[in-house]
Amino acid sequence: MSEQSSNDPFEDCELGPDAILGTRTFDDVLFTEETETPMNVLTGETPAHSQAIVEEAKEFAASIDTETPQIALPASVESQVETQSKPYTAAAFFHFKATGSLERHRAYHAAYEADAFAVDFEADYASGDLTITVERADES
């Protein structure tokens, strides 16, 4: 067994770079004005803690102190009720709730951390769509 570490950023990933190279759009994964919120069945109103606008959600995601850019994802109605939280949460732009799988999450994370790849994303809060583009750094 070699004591040298591999230079392959995808060594611990189920997917290789070919699975994420290019541009992919994940539809309706971001917090939007249309995100479902709970309703008080007695009053027919949305509780104050679940009332939010997209700008507030984007500012919250941007305020997270981390090296990785964050996006605002919708919180489940159940968590909003149980924890009396806002209707959004923040996560890394490649989070599995946005990309649809833990395997894709790990592959995007590996590419984002590796110098050999250029990773960019666009969060369209009007449509709820997230677009991620991955290119080899020598091609970008």
C-alpha cells in the first residue's frame, strides 16, 4: 500500500468528473416567493415566522460565514411548524437537496475544491432554478 495520497480529487466519489462536466440546471430547487408555507387552520393565516421574501432568504444565505458560496433552499413545512423557523435554509450551492443526490453533491464538491476544475453556478430565485457549470480549468 502506498503512503502517497492520490492527486485524484474524485478518489472518494462514486461519480467521476465526466458525470458533472458541462452545464446542468436543477429545476425548482431554490426558495422562491411560491415556496410552500404552513397555514394556521383556525385563522387561515401564515404564521409570522414563516413569512419571508426572497431578498431576505438570499441575504441570509450570503451571511453564512464559509468559504463555499451558499444558496437559499426551501425548508419543509414540517420543520417550519416544529421549529417555528423561516421557510428557507442555507446550504452549499452543490448541496444534495439541490442537486438531487449525495453522489452528485460529492462530485461537485470535489470539483469545486480541485484546482483542475472551474465551477460556477447561477441561482435564479425567480424561477427557483439552480444552474451549475463545471469545466476543466485548462479549458475555461
